[in-house]
Amino acid sequence: FMIILAFAALFFKIFMLQKSKAKEYNQKILSQQKYDSRDIPYKRGDILDRNGTYIATSEKVYNLIIDPKQINGNQEDYLNATVSILSEVFGYSADDLRSTIAEKSDSSYVKYAKDISYEQKTAFDEKKEEYNKSYKESKSSERVYGIWFEESYVRRYPYGSSACNVIGFANNEDLSGNSGIEQYYNDQLIGVSGREYGYLNDESSLERVIKNPTDGNKVVSTIDLNIQKIVEKHIAEWQSSTGSNMTAAIVMNPNNGEILALATSRTFDLNNPRDLNNYYSPEQQAEMDDKAKVDALSNIWRNYAVSDTYEPGSPSKVFTVASAMEEGVITGNESYDCKGFEEVGGWKIRCVNRNGHGVLNVTEAIMESCNVAMMDISRAEGSQKFYEYQKVFGFGSKTAIDLPGEADTSGLIHTADNASATDLATNSFGQNYNTTMIQLAAAYSSVVNGGSYYQPHVVKQILNSKGAIIENIEPELVRETVSAHTTAFINEALRRTVAEGTGSAAAVAGYDVGGKTGTAEKYPRGNGNYLVSFIGSVPAQAPEVVCYVLVDTPHVADQARSAYASSLFSKIMTEVLPYMNIYSKVDESIDVSAFPTAEGITDNNTQKQEESKNYSTEEVIPNDGENGLPGVPAGEGEE
């Protein structure tokens, strides 16, 4: 009996000791284990085209984490099995795995691989379970151990280089945007990471607390991927057949400022944006230092249509005529006698037709792209009003398009205070001042749409991660530029420019197309390098779409032909117009008979215009050094 009492007392003492020390023991045990809190990554918001097609998305992937400390805790049982399965599933080198585990033996966290797909992770998990189960049944202690997967996201661009200048890309390391929509709307696209962490509660139990991440918002672009691909296809065909230093195009809705497509010949793969192989040979890259590589990449990523400036040439004649008509300086019935040149400020400034166009009215001056008529019109309007209207049309000011890197052209235009007579004359036909493609497209759209200048933009909607609308980005009417009467006159003149004048190569079968050609000699003058362009609108009298095509320095001997750009416009619009369900139509409310007619171009020479061109570079107006503007040629090439 005494023995029983002794054992009972002993058991009671042990029980009380365990109870009193339980919390201390549990905390001691738990403190010896590692419970690191971890971030739960957010998903960067998707970018969609206007039809809901995903053009940028974030795909969940996994980082493969090795815990050498756990594996080395029982190396004999864990090392061989773990290395064997990793090698089998992922194809990793067994020697490299063993070396990593040995070198990082005191670490509990080694990020061994990134971008592991869900399928790869699942394959490993299944193989691990199968392996460990078989050895458990054989009562062996050998098993796969010390491997886990960490969630992550990687940015994917399903269409590669398509719309690369608009979309931009995100760095996968920190998911920050770089260029394009990715950069401009970065604050909308980023989210907030969640967190998972553990702690001991009052009962000494380990509690897990999870704060879920907040995913980024979705951005819906104005870009139509189908139109974008049409534009890109024809630019690529031009580059492969003829080529140029740069070919670019913008397609936009003139009635709300939405950009439907924007493409250049300088493209890059959004999934591999730092790849230089398309532009530099391995030998060239080997000679580059880090700065040279950064400069090269920056140039590749640069959006020409927004960030580069140039002298626009003859599309500017649209604005010269429109502003003069708005001010009542001209009615459209005036006539101008072009003898092939005009003396201004002591300089002989030539027309595109060296032999002269003869007598033309305003419509014919636009149709035949007469420099002399434009100089006469701008002189009648005067510097003060001419340069006021340049500002009204947006030249010298940023459009505020929602893309990064828009060029500042404020110092690249003249003002009434500093413009000489020759500056005014040459500005009237698009030389001796600079613009960007997006500036000119927005200004032209305002003239042909009835006078409403809309801020160009590439995003139309912000959605939350579930798809609910957060913000509709409405068209922003910035100002009015011209009257409906001026628009009607200009649109009819532009229609005739394509039907009967210099823009015939831009014609699209079955449609009334309006537009203006451009052929501007590049600086330094006399080198034979030209920038040719065409900007057009369809249907001509009630435009629903504007397309601006620019070809900088065509790779041909005779560069000074706007038909290179006009024909590219025609090919693009031949596919785009049916896709957009746009049909040729004439606004019956417009009485075109009220405008001056052109029964035929009165020419002092019987030769056709193309036969009479003589691009002379002998007469050059010197640079006055103001505004950073280069010297200008005496009007050659302004078609």
C-alpha cells in the first residue's frame, strides 16, 4: 500500500510540474523554431485594349526555395532524395544543388529558381508525395524535405512587340512601370502586398494571421488591337521592301481624341525589352559599356510619335488657310499667281513647282500644295494673328497625352515678336518650326471635325481588380479652333486634294478621302534627305477617323516623294475602314457649290507638275540663332 501511495505522489508531482511549466516549455520549444512572416504579393493590374483583349497581364508563378538548414539537419535521410527529385522534375544539376546546399548550410532561405509555373510546381508536389509515401511504407526515414514554393507574379505581354510604344513594360523585379501606359498609369496598376505572420497566443498556441493583398486596377486602353496590327503589318512591309530611318503612323478618332493605333518601325519585344539583338550585332554589344547599352535601350524604347520633333512640311498649309479664313482675311475666292518663287526679305523662296503653278484659287492652292499662295495668305493675315493661331492649334504646347516623354516644343516655334518676314513665309508652308506627330494629328483633327480640339488620349477606363468601373475617362474638349464653315471649306479642299491633286496615291476605293501631303527637306539642307508624310480623314466631309503616316528619310535615291507616305496610308485605311464599319458618305447639308470651283489648274507651263520639279538647294535662308531653329531652304520639297 505504501508503495502505491509513493507512486501516486510521484505522478501527482510530475503532473503539477508539467502544468506549471507547460507555457514555459512550449514557448521555449517554439522559440527554437523559425517562424518568419512573409509578404503575399499583389497582382499588378491588367491592361486591355478597347475590346477587352488582354494586352498586358500578370501571371502567377513561383520561386523555388531551398532550406539547407532543414536538409542538413538529417543529411543522410534528406539530401539524396531531395536532390534526386529536384533533378528529375526540373532538370537541375545534382552537383550544383549539392554545392548550393553545402555552401548555404546555415541558411533557411535560398531562392534557387524563379518563374516556376503552376504545372511545374504541381509535378514536383506530386512526385514528392509519391516518393515520401513509398519510403514511409517501407519504414525508411529517407524523404524529400526542405523545399517549398513562394508565390510571385511575372508580367506577360501576349502579343509580344505589338503596341510596344503605347503599352510600355513593367520591371519584373519590382513591378514598376517603364514607358508607355505601364509608366503613366503606374499608380493605378500597382497594388498593396499582403502579409502572413505568426505569433503565440495566451494558450501558447501558434496563430497564423493573414492580411490579404490588394490587387492593382485594370486599365482599358483606347487602342484597338486589330487596327494596331493592321498598321504594324503595313509598316513592317514598307520597312522590309524599301525602308526608312523611321516610319510611324497614328490612327485616331477626331471626334473625341481617342488613339486607336500608334505604331513605329522602332519596335521591341515587351517580354524581353532589354534585348539588343535586333539592332546590334554580338560584336557591337561586346564593345558597349553600361552607359552605351542604357543609351541604346532608351533610344529603342523612345516613342517617336510623342517624343521626337521635326519640321512638318505641307500639312501645315491646312492651318495657314484655316486661320486666315477664321480671321476673314480670305473667303476662298481669292486668286494667287504663282511664278515658281517669291522674293521675301531679300531671299528668293521657291515653290515646289519651279516653273510656277500659274493662277490658283485657295482650293487649288491646297490641292497643288502651292508655297507661293501660302506665303501670300500668311502675309495678308500678319504675324500677330498667324502666331496666335499656331498656339490655338496647339503648336509649341504639349498635348498632355497620357503617355510619358512628350516633347516640349515651346522653344521650337516663332512668336510674332521674334519672327522675321522670311520666318513667317516659311512657317506658312511648314518649315522653320518643329512639331510632334501627336501635336499635328490633334490639330488636324480639330480642323476637320468642326473646330473641337480634343486632348489626345490612350486610356478610356479604369476598372478595379474585379472588373467594376472606377473611372470613365471622358473626352476632354480643350478649346474651339475653327468654325463649321471653315471646316466645311477645308474638308472639301482636302477631298479634292486626294481626288484630283497631290494626294492621289492616298485614295481608297469606294471612299471619299480627304488629306494633305507633306515633303520637307531635313536639316542640314542640301544633303538630299527628306521627311515625307500624309495626313488624311475619312469620310472626307464628316470624318470618323484620321490617319497620319510619316516616313523619315526613305531608303531610296529620290526621297522627295510624298507618295511613299500616301500609298502607305491607302493600304492601311483599305483594311481599317471596313473593319470600323465606316462607309463612304457625303454630308448633303453642305452646299459645296458655294465654294470656288477648279475647272483645271492654270499653269504657265504645259509640263505636268511631277515633270517640272527641280529641287535646288542653292538658296538657303541663314539661321538667325533664335529659338534653336535651323536655317531653312528656299521652299524646296514642300509638296
